[in-house]
Amino acid sequence: MGLLDRAGARLTAHPEEAEILVVNTCSFIDTAKQESVDTILEMARFKTSGSARKLIVAGCLVERYRDEIRKSIPEVDAVVGTGELESILEAAGLSRPAPMVSTSPFTILTTAQAAEVRPGLESRAATHKHADNSNRASARSLREPGEVSGHDFSRADNSIELTGALAPEVKFRAEGNERERQGRFSRNDWQGATHLLPTYLYDESTPRFLTTPKSSAYIKIAEGCDHPCTFCVIPNLRGKFRSRRFESVVAEAHQLVARGVQEITLIGQDTTCYGEDLGLKDGLATLLDALAQIEGLRWLRFLYAYPNRITGRLLDTIARHDNICKYLDVPLQHASPAVLKTMKRGAGADIFLKTLEKVRTAVPGIALRTSFIVGFPGESLRDFELLEEFIGKAKFDWLGVFSYSDEEGSAAFPLDHKVPKRTIESRKRRLMKLQQSISKRAKQQWIGRELVLLAEGESEETPLLWEARTQFHAPEIDGKVYLNDFADLGPSVTTLEPGRFYRAQITEAHDYDVVARVLSGPL
Ligand code: SF4
């Protein structure tokens, strides 16, 4: 959106008004694919009933079904994969925007400058043709010397020019290179998918158009994933793990705070690996330390920690800074050692309980979020009961449960002993019910607590209630705090300011949500 906006496009949320429609897709599980396809078909109708001239499909579905989309949905004019972000301009018929004037306090080299000062570093800022030899050459050059690629780079050309930003300075982790040799990222099972893995990384000079409320923003600090989880095709879609440059992330955070952002959430498929490819030790902790110094940044958090990468240094960093939210999202996926072994994640309930104890001791009061998959092939009733017992002991603040989705291209796809759909759904319901009772009891303990809240806006249900979050709620995903009483702010105050912080006291608790009275603010 930032690129389109900078190139002069006027963005609209009303498809019937748009000349160019862009559907950004997801394809990591069945339901996501279905939703993506439904949306493409829904948007395609505006080419006949609205003013749309072009329909562009972007994102992960393109990485998986590039040819299939074009063949099956002729209304689609162009496809843009996750590694070709900047080709959206060509697809939309717009020219490239002028470079942004940096407001960064750091001297950040452009890719071309970096190539000049680093002998041997190939400039990847040059224009690349989507599927031509130059792109193949640059993709090959990203490999270690002597490394043999398992890819065949043949693909159908869709004749969109790809300009700019193949990731500068990309150097993968040895683990990622090894996994590639073992076939981890193979797309051979996906008919019509290109074999070329994305290497793209945005940086602080990439224009962004924020769709989040003005006080909050996400920063993606790394892309791709080298883990071997057998149920997961995200690495096949997103490529090998690669971190954004440290200075680039810090510069972007400064820019966002200067634009009024007060809450930053760091994301990546595995944020706890951040910096390993750049040679940084404890990269995430070091990054958090640097970002926490930014004046005006009130809340800083990161999502998606890998369980065995939660180091003492990381926990110490969370504990040490007031503006780092006492919040940890660590997807555990299961608790039965047998299932975790087949998932190629390892560990089990006992180890996880020790990890959680370590986390809670190092950061008292921390909110813990996790997610599990039920119905992985071979999951026995005993495995499921182990998971249930674990959830009962671990007492997570927030918990999500996914039904196993059998994905072609994943290592779990050929496994026997698939769990029937009905069993999967009933196990999912059982876990959610269990968590509901855990959450209900925990939220009762919140009553009487005084907390700082970020007011988000009037509730969609009624204008008499406002919605807010504490540091223990990540944006969009966790429960809510409803504000129903502003009397302490004075008789003239009948409303709050969205995006501002207030002090409030919790007065009621429900299963996942709580109700609070505003005491003072905006802070
Ligand atoms: S760590 Fe997450 S993204 Fe990476 S392979 Fe495992 S589940 Fe997929």
C-alpha cells in the first residue's frame, strides 16, 4: 500500500470505486486458502459491475498456485508473490516512486552504496526481470560458495518486471542452508509454483501506509523460517530465515514514533532467531534494548517466540525495561512428547512447564499466550489427554487452538493415521472449554487492579462502551477491556480519545474480557 500510495494511487476501502483491485492472500492452511479464493472471486465481480480495470492477486497464494490462479481465474490480470513486492507498481501500471528522504538518526547506506563499500557484495538493487537469468543469477549468488541448489529454476514467465529490493546483504544461517539441502523448502509438490524462493526484505526506506490505529504499528524484523515443523508450509512459502538489518529496524521504529506511534509490535515467523544470520548473539534482546531507548515509545512487544530460544538475557531485557510489555507469545503446538517428535519440534509437557516457570520467575506477572494444533496425524487419545493435562497446569492467559490442516508439500502430508475431522473438532472444542474456565478464574483475579490502558475506540456493540487494551493484550488477538465509566475524569468528559493512554481500575470480569472504570488520563 505504501508503494502504491507513493506512486500516486489514491487508496480506497470501497472496491466498487476502485480502478485497481489488490487481493492480498494467505495460503498456509485450508481455511486461509478458501478465504483467499472467495475474496478473489468476489473482487472479480467488480470488473463487470464496478469501475475496476485490473485485478491483482498478491501474497502467499501466489507462491503456491501461481499458474493455477491465472489459469482458473482469467479475471486476474497480474500476480505478485511475496518476494516481488515492488512489482506491484508495474502490475498496477504505475511508475516507481521517488526515493524517500530519510529521517533516520543513523547513516544508512542504500543497497548500491553498501555494495560499493563492501567488496564482493553484489548489488541487488538493479532491475531484475521476474523469471529471467538475472534473477536466477542473483538467487544463486545468495548461496554459499560451492553450495548445490536443489532447485530447478524453471518457471512460467508472467512478464511483469521486478524492480528493486532483492534483499540487500542477505546471508542465510548455516542451519537454513543445510535444511535447504535436505529439501525443507521444496515446492516440488505444488504444481505451477515457481521454484524460486523469495529473498525479499523491506527496509526503513520502503514506503508504508499504516492501516493500524494511529498509535500502534507492527514492524517485521525478519522473514522466512528455517525450522523443520512437519505440519507447516510457511518456510516453503516464505523462504529461508533472514533478518532485517539492525539499524534499519531501529530507524523504522524512530520514524514510526515520530509519526505518533506509541506501541510497536515486532513480528517475524520466529522473532527469537533475529540476528543469527547477521552474526548477532542474543539479537532480539539487543534489538529490544535499543528500541526501548526510543523516547515516546510506550509499549514494545514481540510475537512468536520459539520455546527453546527464550534465553535468560531475553527475559532479563523484558524485565528491565518499563516500556517492554510483560507479554510473551510462545506457540507450543502440542505437549505430548510423541506428537512433538513427529512434528519435529521436540520437548514436551515437562520441559515446557520448566520453561514457563523460568519465564514467570524472571518476569513476575507476565502474560503468556500460546497456540496448539489438535488432530496431528497419529495423535492418540492419550496424547490429547496429555495436552489437556498440560493446559490445566500451565494456566496460560491466552490460548488459541488450530485444527490440523493437511497441507500438500508439508512433511506430515504423506503420514498415515490421520485423525478424523469430527474427532479433531471435538478435541478443539474440549480444549477451548477448558481454557474458558481457566481464563474465567484468572480474570476474576483482575478485579480491583489498577492498570494503564490504551483506549482504542467505541465498542462495535454499543457506543456506551469503549474498548481498550493493557500491556497484557496484544493488538487484535487477545481479549478486551471494556470501559463503561468515565465519571472520575469530570462531569464534562463524556468520551475518551482513541490512541491515548489512561489509568483505569478493573471492576468486572467475564470469561476472556474485563470491564474497567477510567480513573485518570489521558496520560
Ligand atoms: S517455527 Fe512456525 S513458521 Fe517455522 S516451520 Fe515451525 S510452525 Fe512453521
